[in-house]
Amino acid sequence: MDLVSAGLILVIAGFAIIVVSMFSGTGGGRTEVKGGGVVMIGPVPIIFGSDAKWASAAIGLAIVLILLYFLFWVV
């Protein structure tokens, strides 16, 4: 199996998981979702989060990603 096939299978599996989770909800009740993330553009991170806890976790992730970037690409 080549990487293109593996990537295609992972994308299809992701869509299937999303569709299944949409229809197996908790009966229409409102839930609060919290999260955060990091978008790396080269070595520059763009950090976002729904509250301070998740933004702090995203900052930690950004620091790790920046260190990995400099370790593998600059050195």
C-alpha cells in the first residue's frame, strides 16, 4: 500500500467517523465544546483556543513544534 492510498483511506475513515458521530448524538441537548489548536506557517505559530486552558495547551504544543522544526530543518 502506498502513501496515497493510505491517505485516502484515512480521509474516508475520518468522514465516516464524523457522519456516525452526527447521528449518534445525545438526543439534541446542547453541549459545550472546548478546544484549541496550532497552525504552523513555517516556524511561525498561529495559536487559537476557546478558553485559557486550551490556549495554554496550544502554546505548549507550538513550542514543541517550533523546537522540532529547528531541530530537523535548521540544524
